[in-house]
Amino acid sequence: MLMLTIWLQGIWLPLHGYDFQVTPLWAGIYMIPSSVGILLLGPLSGRLSDRYGARYLHYCHDFNCCGLFLLLLLPVNFKYPLFAAIIFLDGLSMGMFMAPNTAAIMNSLHPSIAAQGPA
């Protein structure tokens, strides 16, 4: 996602008439669909991983690979609604992956280590 914001700032937004001084703001605004996808499915995936286990939800991250492949197919001068739909789907897949993955990592630690927090 970091590379997408840099690409928006350096190429796509200037092609569409945005001044370089405002491209960081607009790149962040145009990346909102990804955050919305994470926000929507993050809590749901946490509940699903508690009920069914994290192993099955790890496969949802494969959809992120599909979304990144779709981003490769976009031309340089793409239409924003298509871009927004693709990064929204990426956000959904990341939201489904993050909570179970974090829970699986924390559950694999010994409780005394997990309680210490960062070093």
C-alpha cells in the first residue's frame, strides 16, 4: 500500500492536474477504500477466528494476491472507480487476515513472554 501512495503522488495525481504540493493529501484520500475494507472485515474476522480457528481465515489473504495482480493490469491512466474497487477488495482480504494472524502469533507465545510486551 505504501508503494501505491507513492505511485499516486508521483504519477497518477500529477497526470490528472494535481499540484505536487497537494498530492500527499489526495493520495491518502484516494486510498480510503482500502482502509474501509479493513475496517469492515477486521472485527468480523476476529470473531470468526475465535469460533472456527485462525487457520481457515489465513487463506483469505490469497485474495490480496489476486487484487495485487489486478493492479498490475491497470493502465497508467486508469479510471478511479476501478482502482477504488480493487483496493477495497484488497482491504477486505487484509482485514480478514490481520486479526486471525495476530491472534495466532500471540497464542503461540508463552504467556510470560506475551505479557511482557515490546522490549
